[in-house]
Amino acid sequence: MSKRAFRLAALTPSLAISLATLLSVLAASWHGAALAETPAPAAPSPPAKPLPPAKGQPEKAPPLPAPPAAAGSGGGKGGLSRREAWNQPFAPFRLLGNIHYVGAGVSSFLIATPEGAILLDGGLPETAPLIEKSIAELGFRVGDVKFLINSHAHYDHAGGLAALKKASRAKLVASRGDAPALRLGNPDQPAVGVDRVVNDGDTVELGGTVLTARVTPGHTPGCTTWTTTVTDAGKAYRVVFYCSTSVVDRLVGNTGYPSIVADYERSFPILRALPADVFLGPHPEFFGLAEKRERMKGSGPNPFIDAGELRRYVDQSEQKFREVLERERRESAGAATPPKPPAAP
């Protein structure tokens, strides 16, 4: 080999290495530029601070159990969502004495007196116009309502109270346990001012009618069963407007409502002992509204008068409660027990 050829051969590896290095640098520079053109993912925004509570209002309401179904969920009849079913109109009528049904697929009752009316429960927000319409169809005015009372602070019974209070200028009466949730509201339940807070045994009186609040917690901390006596065709009847003992929230390990089981267990004996000739409730299916309304059109006795219905309902409801409680206790015990090691081969 000539000296010139030898020198070229010796230089070839160095040139290759230099070229590889140059290509590597260029690739790195191109990659870095490409990365620089791609925006980095934005950092998550800090959570918005909650609005301060209104002056004189508690900062946080006691946690309430969830209503029977979330807004817009399924479970209704005839292909309707549950919420749509709850807002189906129902023709208003006089039920017994001075008690009138003015609700829709959720109950609302108008108790008329010579000095004005008492309205029990306001349905959902979109139920309020239906209630106002029913009141008018019976020959009353929403302005006749002097007191609004509530069974419990779930959106399907309290959601319409704010609109009805504004329309009637009535005073809202609620239990101590549920009043904070009514005042604070939630997306499905507009906040509403509570004018009077009642405890167990307190009364609301208007035009000779007396309604007594019996606080029967469990379904909510302030669940209120209202009782009264009405006269129909010269005879007195004891009426119970049942709150609810349906189980819609966790019983075992409920940190938001630690006394829920004890509250249910305390409420069942109270409810069972109430004297009742007429049993009414916040949902029409609790007391067979539609079927009894049809029977009323005949010539027989008023089908809403049944002195044994309340006790039967309480017995059935307590049995369901016990079944749910036992199931949750078994599930909780199973979750707390560590699995056994596999047997040796």
C-alpha cells in the first residue's frame, strides 16, 4: 500500500466517528426543538373556594341521606324517568275533611281553614307550578297559604318550597334536624329561608286546625311526621302524615350520619304507637293514592279511612330495614375478616 493510501485508510474511522457525532447532535437539536413546540400539559387549577355562607347561616349543614334516586335517574313507570314520573300531574281533590291532595307524582297536601291554608311539602322545583295549578283548580289561591311545612329535606319534597314561599309569602316551618339543609340548599333543591324551627311535640295552629310535629329521624336527621284531627260528616278522624322510614342511605359505617341506625330504631316504636284513622305519606304509593281515589268515586265508605293501615306499613318498613341492616352487617364483617391462607398441598 502507498503511503497516501495508508493515510486515507487511517483517517476513515475518524471521519466516520465525527460524522456519527455530528448526526447525533443534529438529531438531538431537532428533537429538542420539536419538544419545545409542544406545549406542556397545564397544571390543574386549584379548586374554587366555596362561597361564604349567608350572614347568620351555619357554614355546613348536617349530612343528609340521599333521596330515593338521583335527579333524572331511571326507575319510573311507562318508560319515564323517576323524576318525570314524580312530576306527572294528578287531578286535585278533597281527601277528607279540610285536607286536599294537590301534589303530583309526589305528595303535597293543602289543609284549608277559615283563616287561610297550610301546605305540606313542595315536591321538586318543577313540581311547584303543578301544585299552584292544583290549588287554583280547587278554588283556592296560593296566596291563601299562610304556613309551609315539610316532611323532610330531600329534593323531591323540598325542592319546590322556595318557589312556593315566594309565590305565597307564607312562613316556612321545619324541624331542627332538617332546617340547616333547607337553608343551604343544593343543585336540585333551591335554598329557602326557614322562619320557624320546631322540635318534637311542637304545633302549628291556624283557623282551628292544629298540626303536631313528631320528629321521627332515620330517613333524614329531622324527618317529621305530622299529625292532626279533622272532622268529616260530623265525625272526628285522626290523621298521620308519615315522613318516611325507607332506607336510602348506608346504615353500617355511615360516617356522615353516625346515629342513623339508632334513629331508625327509636322512630319505629313512636310511629307504631301513633293513633291513626287515616294514613298519608310523601309518596302516593305509600298509601295507595291512585287506587283509593278511584274507589272514592263510588258510593262506598271513604277508602282512606283505615285504622290499621299505619301499623301495617310500619311493620313492613321495619322488616325491610332489618333486612338491609343485617345484610350490611354481614358484608362489613366479611370485608373485615382477612382471607384464610391456602391449605398446604
